[in-house]
Amino acid sequence: MSLDVAAGLLTCPSCRGVLDLATLQARCPAGHTFDVARQGHLNLLGRPQPKNADTGSMLLARSRVLEGLYADVVALVAETAAALRPRVVVDAGAGTGQYLAATLDALPDAVGIATDVSVAAARRAASAHPRLASVVADTWRGLPVADRSADLVLCVFAPRNPADFSRLLAPGGHLVVVTPEPGHLETVRATYGLLDLGPDKGRRLRQSLSGLFEPLSSSRFTRTLDASAEEVRDVVAMGPNAFHGMQATGPARLEIDVRCRTYRRLQHAAHGEGDLPKREDGQDER
């Protein structure tokens, strides 16, 4: 069972005690229990998933995009992560788990924890890699991962909780954040009226990480592709635009324009151990 790789790393959402994953019921020392799903994931959300959680059809579309149009972005994430040589990797907002799976392929001695607020995403991620544990959890409420237990947090086109990321990272641990640049999917966005990316993302990211992380590197990846009608439909259908009934109808030029930033956790972060995490509002940026 892939959950076994997270032994000693996952915590109870009720009391934060470390979960025993030895059986089909995860149990904390206080007696709280959580059933392991038949598909292998563990739901630690503690409430129904939000209405805007990714659906099965969205995840199928995203999987095809990551295997095709975004394959180079997946490779960029894995290469960046592998260079840091982590042993425990947490992917916050992991979706299908493909970014984390590629990272683990590049790190034969590492284990990974994929977290997502979507049950469908956790179900799919559970089979993405044998060294990956898949958990339903909400980044903004704080992830059920033990303090100082991870070496790397990945946050790829997903909401961020910098204070909680800092909490769960070991001293000297790293954070890799991938965000879209203004030119990302520019033609498709203009043609189909897709959701805006929002202004000043770089400035807001810097502010949210101040006092918690120091920047190490930043690289921009750009590529323009000719996408088929089917590929454009998947790009529209894989993210929050799907909830607005937006559908692509033909082929288009497709711009990939993303930035990959690497940070290191500060030894003396601005928040105290046990403080409630600060929330950085945001949306799925895919």
C-alpha cells in the first residue's frame, strides 16, 4: 500500500497526533480513526469537499495535457526538485499527482505525499507512483503533515499557505513554486474569455513569503505550440473555467509561459511553532 511510505509523516486533523498507518484504518494516539479508501488514498479533510473541487472529467483532461502540451513543464519541475536532493516531498494541490510522480522518478530514494482538496484527485494520485501517499486535505486550513518532517514542498499552479509550508519543512528545507506569467495561454484566454490570471502575482508572492523563505533561483520557461481542437478543449476543461461552461471549438496557438521559483526556509521564520497559518488567497492557476 503506497500510504506506508508516509509512516510517521501524516498527522490527525483533529489533534495533530501522528497517525499509525499500519492497518486499513489510520489511527492517532488519541483514538481518532480514518478509513483508508479502497483506491488507496486517505481522506483527512474532516468535512465535505468544496463545490469547486476538481471533478473526474477535469482531472482526465489535465492528465492528457500534462502528458502532452505540458510535458516540458512536468520535466522542469522534476529537474528543479531533483537538484535539491530531498528525501520527503510534499506536493500541495497535487491534482493528478503527475508532477510529484515525475519528481520521484528522478529521486529513487525519496518518498512523496500528494495532497488535494478533491477526492477525485486523491483517488487518481494514489496510483500515480508506488512511493507516493495520497491524502485529501485543504492547503488553506493547514496540511496534516508533521512539523519539520519534509525536505521539499511543491506548489504548482495551486493555492499557497506559506506559513504552513514553513511549519512542515525541516530547517533548510525548500519550496518550489510554479506560476503562470502574463503571456501564459494568452491566445486561448483572449479567444474564449477565460478567467483572468490576476495582477501583480510576483509581488504578492514575494510579500506572502517574506519572513518565512529566502529566494534562491527563478527561471522562466516559454514555448509556443500549435494545439489541436481536442488539446485546446482539454486546456479549457482542466481548470476552473470548466465550471463556467466554457468550451473550445477549434485549434489555436498555445503559449506556455511559466516561472519556476525556488526558495529556502529561513532558520528563524517570522511565525512561532504552533501558530495558526496565514492564508494567502488565490485560485487554481492552471
